[in-house]
Amino acid sequence: MDHTSLFTAALGLQAPWEVTRVSFDPTKGRIDFEVGFRPGTRFACPACGAESQPVHDTLPRSWRHLNFFQYQAYIHARVPRVRCRACGKTRQVPVPWARPDSGFTQLMEALIVTLCRAMPVRQVAALLQVGDMRIWRILDHYVTAARAREDFSQVRAVGVDETAARRGQDYISLFCDLEGPRVLFGTEGRKAAVFERFVDDLEAHGGCGENIKELCMDMSASFRAGAQAQLPWAEITFDEFHVIALVNEAVDAVRRAEVRERPELKRSRYLWLKDKQAWNQSQIRQFHDLSRRGLKTHRAYRIKEALREIFATATNPAEAEALLDKWYSWARRCRLEPIKAVAATLKRHWQGILNAFDSRLSNGPVEAINALIQAAKARARGYRSPQRLITMAYLIAGDLKHLPASPYATATAPQGRP
Ligand SMILES: [Zn+2]
């Protein structure tokens, strides 16, 4: 086998395409493959499919391919255009190794997609010496194509949560399939309108708003309004995570008001908000000291912990309701305004909170997905736009079944297996 036929085989090219020339320049760190087709070859018309149309002219194009050892590899070809005698159109013939208009081979794009699932785009760009804008365009293409083939017809239970693309700004709302768990849909903003967009997207994927029987979310007015308008069939659950987060805000409000007269409360914020199992030695000592000083903050903390205890121990809605009623009268009589206010808020959503004890449905899977996305976001040091965060959420947590596989996984798979 001469070296051009060796490379023709290694690149997976089939007639009429073949490698005609290889040039290797170690000083520039690159290897270039000239690919061509035999003179007189005829091609099918890309517009109408008519077979055996003669070549009208050719245009030179280049594609970046997988590295050849440590060298960047490029494929160059004069791509034919046919002037079709059947339909009269002049069209460029697609090449088997690349998508139309891409400057990369499909294997190179598959590698880029694979790497971006595990590391930040910026690092992939540096590693492959490719501009990060080009990488984002590739990700957008493959994520959109893969999502178009996803089936949401079996989705019954949905959790929705908000997350920021950058620290404290550019919010997106993420809708997750609680039974996946997987990200179904991400969209900019956190207003009621996000529910309308979700239902449109659900229907575009064979799903149906009436199928959604369970909805897990926070108690924000905009989410409630959106759910009411778009998913009135769903039983709403306000999950433990969001309920406790709300009460934690009240505890912190009590501490902020009290710290002015009680300086010993300084630097104790996380003590009161953190799970006590997560306290370190100095926080345990700090609590031991502060808990004996008759502080309002400590009282607020005990009310919050009592609520957490109910979530941890109640096994059914009836038991939970009895315990929550007792908790509510304690919280309403505590003379701590922020706690009284949050207790009133919870009381307005009693049924949604009680539902958490029925279905045992929680946004746990959504929180897990959110953690994955936050970790990617931290590695990337935030995303420049909400759309990039959404693309990344689909890529790493969308459970997309039609993304290109790693070129190396395919190359090493035993014969006969996918
Ligand atoms: Zn044609």
C-alpha cells in the first residue's frame, strides 16, 4: 500500500474520493492532505437527487481534522459543483467528511463536543488552538440537532428552578424531568412567561401540558402565576429546599437587625444558615456560646430547625399537617417579625407544602442537575450570555441521545458493537 492509499483508508474515504498528496511540515507543526476525485466522476444533484450530473466547476476548501500525532491536520479538496440537467440548479456537492459550511471534519467536531462535556470551552479552545466562538457554534449546532430528536411524550413530573449565568445576573429558568432526571428546557428570565415557552417546547417534542401531573418549584409569585396559567392540571409541590431557603432568609433578617445591639453575632451568619452537620469545630464552639445568651437570632434558628425536623421525620401528609399546624402557631407567636411574615407566606401555600409529604416529590434531582451545571459554570468562570449557559446545561445534563460519540470511542470499539 503506498502512503496515499494508506491515508485514504485511514481517513475513511471512499471512491470517488481519495488522498492524492500528503505534505508534512514539522517546523510548522502540521500535516496537509490533498483529497480529490477521479476526473470524469459524476455526482448526484444535491437539490433534486438526479444521478450522474457532470461537474460544472470546483471550489477549493479546507477543513481542520483530528491531530495527526502532535501535528495539526488539514484536509484540502476542490469541491465540485454540478449544474443539474434535471432541475437546472447549480449546487455544491456535499463532502462525506464534513457538514456543509463547517471548517472542521465531522470527527473533529465530535471530538470538540466530547471534550466540551468534560472541560470548559476556553480550555478546549486553547488545547486544540481553535477560537472559542467557533466551538460555541459547533456546540449550538449539535445540541440543537440532538434536542430536535428528543421525545418528551412520557414526561409527567417536572421541576423548575432558576439559576444565574453570571454571579447574580442574567437569570435562566431550567425545566427538568424529575423522573430522568434530565434538563428538558432552558430559557432566559424567570417570569411567568417562561412557562408558556416551556409548554411550546414540550409540545414540539411530542409532549403535552396536560400530561404534567406533578410540578415542583419555589414559591415565587411569577412561577405560581405561570404554572396556574399553563399547567393547571399539575399538582404543585413546594419542596423542602425552597421552603427552608425562604425561612433561612427570615433567620438572617433577624440576625441583621439584632447584630447592631449584639456585636457577638458578628461573623455568625453561616452558623445559623448552615446545616449543623456541616459545622466545623469553631462553629460548634461558637454555637455553644451564642445559644446561652437569650438571642433573638437563636430563637429564630430554633424555629427554622423545628421546620426542618418536620421535613425529616413526618411520613405522611396527615402527620405533617398536625406538626406544621403546631409549628405555625409557635412561629406566629414568636414576636420576630421576619419569622412571623415567612410563617404567613408558608401558610398561604400550605397545600403545596403538604404535597411534598405525599408524593415525596422534591426538587432533589433538579438540585443535583443544578449542582452539575454550577460546577461547569465555576470551571468556566461564568458564561458570557444566558444562551451559553443553556447550551451547556443541555450538553451536560440534557441526557441527549443523539450527540456525536467521541471519535476515539468509536475507533476502539470492538467490531460489531455500537
Ligand atoms: Zn437537480
